[in-house]
Amino acid sequence: MAEDTPSMWALAAGCVPDAKPWDIPRIAQKAGFLSSGMWVESATTWSSDALRKTRLSLAETGISLVDVEVIWLEGDGQASDEHKLIVDVGLELGARNVLVVSRHQDLTASVDQFRQICERAGDGIRICLEFAQFTSVKNLDAALAFVDAVNHPAAGILIDLMHINRAGDALPDLESSLFPYIQACDFYQDSSELDGMDYITAAVDGRCCLGEGEARQKNLEQICQSSKDVSLEIRSKDLRDSFPDPFVRGEEIFNRCSRSKFQ
């Protein structure tokens, strides 16, 4: 990251799955954030005027986007129209990253598809692979091999603290350019023993605010003390139940997840 580019401390889109895309920047801004993530779901919320609404929301709030999500690698080895749409939206909105997950069973096709997405991105945005137990790229070594096979400067790896814990991997050198940003959260260690749908449920419902779970203190310190952009992926059913208004939930996450707490 260039020295004159401030690192982001962002509200991930997954914290407010009940919000429309163009409301996410407003939720983040009201909570106190300067940045957020963004959903781009062409089959549901991303209608013909979604780009206009979201561009206006970003302009009015001053929020910057850490990422747009999510591209799923699947099908054949060709980038789909939806993949291209998400990259184009990310470029149009000035997002720093595109989050990509693979459920391809064909590694060669998956790599080819990812490379085409990188070629569309050029040098305007990073294309970041998220590895997780429920995807076809399950750990850091596999992600490193995947990105090496892609061999494109736009390709990167997203480190999610819960997923890397589930994989049993240590945090890598976060200052490496291979890791443009990090998804931070806290969680309970019993999630490291879960598989399949049980782990997916833990990942989308069972996270918690920083310092309120069982993540290693050293790992939280490494993330918070790094120069990297951090997206707070606090996907929590408890928070959604306790704070059904996403604007109030955003404030709760901001107040309970201070970067300075671990610096």
C-alpha cells in the first residue's frame, strides 16, 4: 500500500445482509465508519438503477469501498456476464478489491476463469481469492498455489481470520502484496471442528465482535497493527436478533470493534 493511501477499517457487507446495497454506505457512515463493503447480487438487489443509487449514496456519505462481492467461480472456464458485471461495478464505484470464491471442481477451469476476471480488472482493482473449508480452495497453501498458477498482477488472496483458523494455518506476513486486505472477526474455537453446513452456519451466523470470542489475541494484534485494509466481517445472528435495525447494528459493531484496542 502506498504510504499516502490510508488503510481502511470497513463495515463488511455481510454485517448487514438485510440492507439494500445503496443503504450500506449510509449505515456505515452513520455508525462512524469511513469505508464499507458492497453486495452486487444481479439476481436479487442489483436492478437497472442500483448503480445509480449506490453511486449517489457513496457521493453523499463519502464512504469508500474496500470491496465488492461476491464472484463464485463455477461452470466452465469462461468468465460469465455476472462475473464481468461485478468487476465493472467495482471499477465504477472505486472499490479496492473484488472478493472471489471458488466452488469449481476443475482446477484448470477455475484458474482460467479467475485469470479472465483479472484481465478484465487490469490494474484498476485487485481480484482476491477467499479460501475456506466449504470451497474448493480450502487453505492458505492451496490459495498460494492457485494464485501462482493464475500468474496475473491483479490476483491476490483474502485472509479471513475465521477461515484461516479453521484451516489450521498460521497468519502469513500480512505486509506481502499478495494479501491486499483482511477480513477480521472474533469467533469461538469450536468452529475449527465443524464441517460442511455446520461450518457454513458458524461462518454466517456465529462470528462476534473483536475481543468477545476466542480468537488468539496475538492474531487480532497482528491484524490491527498491520498497514492493510481491514473489513470487519462480523456476521452474527445474535447481533441481527438483538439489533434488527441495520443502522443500529452498524453502530454497535463500530463501537465494539476498535482498531486501537489491539494496537
